[in-house]
Amino acid sequence: MIISAPIDYREAARRRLPRFLFDYIDGGAVTEHTMAQNLAALQGIALRQRILQGAGAPSLETEILGRKWRMPVALGPVGATGMYARRGEVQAARAAGGFGIPYTLSTVSVCPIEEVAAGANGELWSQLYVLKDRGYMRNALERAWAAGMKTLVFTVDMPIPGSRYRDRHSGMSGPFATLRQYAQACVHPTWAVEVGLFGRPLSFGNIEAYSGHRMTMNDYMGFIGSNFDPSIAWKDLEWLRDGWKGKLILKGILDPADARDAVRFGADGIIVSNHGGRQLDGAMPTARALPPIADAVGGDLTVLADSGIRSGLDVVRMLALGAKGVMLGRAYIYALAAGGQVGVDNLLELFAADMRVTMTLTGARSPAEITRDMLARAEKEMKAATPPKEAAAREHAPLRPVLQVSA
């Protein structure tokens, strides 16, 4: 198929992947309401179009956490990325490095830290979950630091995995999962040969380096289900802040009170995120949660955001709402599944082109000039002029999901 827009990679990935893998990355928690709201809320943000501003060709370069990025976008942590392309974490890291932006390696990656560090060509960040096994956490931190990863993304919104019903329907988990996965792989021979056979995806390098034994997909799902720690509190993480010498970013903040706690904790940054709608179905969309958080703590630490970002236009919207940069998740995994490193390279170019067009039409010459002033006022004025009953009906009308998955 012809790829002309970032979202085209979603359909390309759906065609290439076994269903259990596509649904794992494409799905959300419970009814997937929050996942759909992430998209709808962000796409509903109107920007002010400005004319004759003499902005010239905009620059996308920005400085975040003391480092220069080619554009205010990083590749976020996604578990089992190596299931989507042969040694997928390495390919994604190379794409990010070639484009001059960071790549974040998940705790539950197929490729181990050392392999990714050896194959990468740019800045690498390490992601870590709150786990019961503190020995594993310390081991992962030590290995990440030794591999040159000086920024830690600590995910705090997953004390327990969300209820992801689509995974049980598709065969990622649930009854006869292994048999269903093999059956689905057989009808996707390109993936089965290139990734399933020669990509060694049924190996979870970071966990295996610690456990000392090979892990199957069922072992991986069991590790996720049994090792997260719902009892963790701020006081339990003091050893992390005291022991980690590099930058520390907390991922999964949705409330200004938690953001202020992150400042007191000593975090260098936060990522405003609802985990792409994969945790609490009914949580606030990131686009709505971001402005009050940015207002509360934007002067104290670096505010990043994710969830629902599908284009360079969406990046500009998030920056206008108060983020200094964004993290991509599903968007780049779709591209990786469809075309490997080349797909991610092209996706990033499409994002950059979108950003330049949007910035030119709104009069912004750099990311620093993308501010709250760029948001259109028309929506507020229209809401004020709408009769109360009509406004209430519109406010509570059910939103149709933006993305529909074929059966």
C-alpha cells in the first residue's frame, strides 16, 4: 500500500502482523473509551491560523533536559518491540539516533540492553517499572548505566496491569494462547519467517539476563502479571532517587497534585500520560490533563506528554497545551512493524514535515514559540453562546472511536 500519512502505517501493520500482536499494540483497557478519548480530545484542539507573520522556514530543533533534539519528539518505551520487527528495538534505536532524537528501551524488551547499546547510534534512555523484585530493578539500573544510558524513565502508572480484554480475545493471553498464536503466525508467513523464525522474538533479553533462563511468551505474560507492586509509595522509591546519578523522569502523571509530589521527590521531568489508554479506562485524556499540570509544575521540571499522538500536527497541539516535548508509542510501532527501520525513518520525516507546515501556518518559528497563545478562542466563544440544554447534550454525547479495528 502507498504510505502518504503517518496513520497509514496502522493499516500496513494490521496486514502484516498476526492478530494477537496487532491487537496487543492497537488495543486499550476494558471498553477502550480512554484510548478513543485520547485521539478525540487531541484532534479537537483548534489552533489559531496566522497570516503574513514573516516567520520564514521554521526550525524544529529544541533543547530538552540539557540536550539538543532535532525535533521535540522521542521514541517512548514499548514492551516486546522485537516482536514487531526483527530485533526491533535495535532498528528503532537506529532510526531515532539517525534522526537526532532519544530512544527509550523498555524493561520488557526482546533485545537486551547491551545489544541495543552496541547497535544504536544516538542517545538511549532506559525505562523501568515498579517491581516487587528489587534485585531485578537494581540489576537493570546498573546495566543501563554501564551501557551509557544516563536518563531513566520510571513508569509509575502500572502498579497492576490494566484489564485488556482484546488481548484475551486475540490470543495474546487467555485459553490456548500459544496454539492460537502459532495458528495466526501461519497465515502471516512474511512475519513468521522474518521475525518469528529469524528474529528470535520469543526471548526477553533484559529479564533473561537477570533470571538466567530462557523465557517463553507465557513466561513474559506471567512476569508482567506477578511482578508489579501495587503497594509501592513515594517513600519506597527514595533509594532510586538517591542511587540514580542521571536524569530521572516519572512517566504516568495525570494529576497536578501528583506532579507537585514529583517535584518534591526530586524528579527532573515527568511524562503526562494515561499509558495510551491501556491502564484505567475512564482516566482523563492526556490533552485535557496536560494544561493544569504544566501550569502547576512547568517552571520546576521538564513536562513531556504522550498518548494519542499520531501526527506532527498533534505534536504542535501538545506543545501548545504546555509540553516541552512528546513521546511516541503506537505511531512508531505501526511503522516499525510495516517497514522496520526504514518505516520509522519515514514516519519521523512525515512528522517533521507536518510540524513545519503547522508551524508556518500558525506563525511559529521554533518550538519555543509554540505557546498557549496559539490555541484558538472560537471554541470558548461558541460554548458560551450555546443554550445550556444543547451544550449539556453535546458535552455528554457518546464519542465514536476514531480508529475501528476490523474483525
